[in-house]
Amino acid sequence: MLLSSLTAEGLRRPVHHVAHGAPLVDVPGGADGVAAGDALELAFLALGGPNLDDRLRALGLVTAPELAVTHTAARPAQIRGLDPHGVRALTAPATGRVGPSVTIQIELVPDPILAGQLWQMATRDPRIAAGVGEGTLSFRIGWLFTRGGDVASVDVLRVGFGDVSISTASDRPTWFEELCASVASRFHRQRFDGGPAIAGRLWSAATSDDPARRAHAAALAAAAADAPFHLGRVELVHDGSSYQPCFGAELLRYDRAGRWAADALSLLDAALLRRPELLFVEQPGATAPDAAAVRAWLEALTNDAASPLRQVWSC
């Protein structure tokens, strides 16, 4: 799956980017780049992406211990308990009697697997067959916040196959939720959430009864020793309360190996363990000895048949 265009209104900075099918897509840095990442995060969360609570916290929208979320199938429909200060930091100032609102438009080019799913859906609903044949899939997403900023209503406003729209209201097709969930699972925004958190995911994969997950963990551990990382193989050390990622035979803990070690761990986790098709990264390789080599590594992954990664957006 490739993201061919992204547009958002209502954030602190307007967002409009066209990718033209490139495997590596650079968007402006600074506040404009963060806004692009925020727009993608909000769009895919609205489609039912995993870890809603953690990702809203990473966006700065949650400070309360718990959220109250009403769902439509796997998609969030209403979220209560947001932090008004975080909402104001994310969104453009509201005007009139309504609270802030964010509208996001994404256009996707399906990969063969997703295209096959779309064709199966088209056989159940001939109305969309012509649109599926055009080869693009688009979503229009809306986030509407209350004036107080503590509640958000979330909705999928439009789904289009080419120029053909389908209903997203109560008469939506039976396969609508399946489509949203499939697309939502293909995106990840890289963030460093701490060495122990990465080590926990690595330990879970390495001890899984799924051979594929074990292979992914082994690939991550080995990749850290090779170019462009050159940090040594990742080893897990239990410090009495949690696992810590360490490097090489000397078991140098990640937080004693320099800033690049933490950044490299986060990138390896995002690309090789979480395994999205679409990845958003801020400043890939900025702290590496050779940033160009890191970008080349990411581009090689998008062309690797063994990797699901097909596109990287970075700022």
C-alpha cells in the first residue's frame, strides 16, 4: 500500500503533500512535518488502528489515567477525557460556537493483497466495481472536538474507490468495517517509547510460538550489528524489574551507548518488529554516523520482498 496524497485542515499547520508513488517521501521538517505525522496518526486511528490510548497520549491529547471510548465496531466514535490543553496545542483556534475540528483526506494505492480484497468486496457490491478498477482508495476523516476540548467525535466521512463513493452511514456495506480495519493495521508512526518497552516487544516475539515472529526478533537482533547501525547484536538483559536492550558481547546497555543507539533501536523496532506497510519517521538517521546510509537501508526495505514495508514518509 502506498500513500499517494495527504491533506489536512484544522491542525496548527495546514497539510498538503503528494507522493507520486515514491518509496521515500520527504516532507518539510519542523512544525509542518509534525503536522503531517499528526494528520496521518489521526486518520489511521479513526479507521481503528491499535493502541488508541497510548497513541493519543503520545499525541499529547491525554493526561487522565483512563479514557472513556465509545466504539463503532473497532473504530472510535467518541472519546471522553481528553486534555483540553493538548487539543489546543494540536488544533487551529476554533471560531464560532463550535469547538476545533480536523478534516483529513488520504488517497492510497493498494498493494496486490489489498487490491485483491477490494475486488472481492466489489463482487459483493457491483456498484463499486468500476471505482475499484481505477486503482485508488480514499478516505475522508473528521475529528470534531467540543469547545471545552475534553471530548472528540470521530467519523469516517467518505470512502471512495476512484470516483465512486460508498455510504459510511447506517446503510454502509457489510464489508465496510473489514476494509477500515485492514487499512488501519498497515500504518505505524515511529516513536521512541523507551528501551524496556522495546525490549518487552522483542522478548515477546523471541519467545513466541509463532516461527515468523521469532524470525522477526532474530532479524532485529542481528541487524543492529550490521550496516548502517554498527552497534553490535541486540541482547536482552534482565535488571531485576524489566528487560533492557544491550549491544554486543560486552552487553553495553542502550542508554550507555549514545543517542544513536536509542534512535537505532526505535527504527529497528518500527521497521522489523512492528512491520507496517507505511511508516512515518522524524529525521531518520539524524544522529547516525551516516544518515544517507540509514535512508538507503530504509529504501532497500521497501524493495525487499520479505519485508511488508513499501513506503516511508519522513520529515
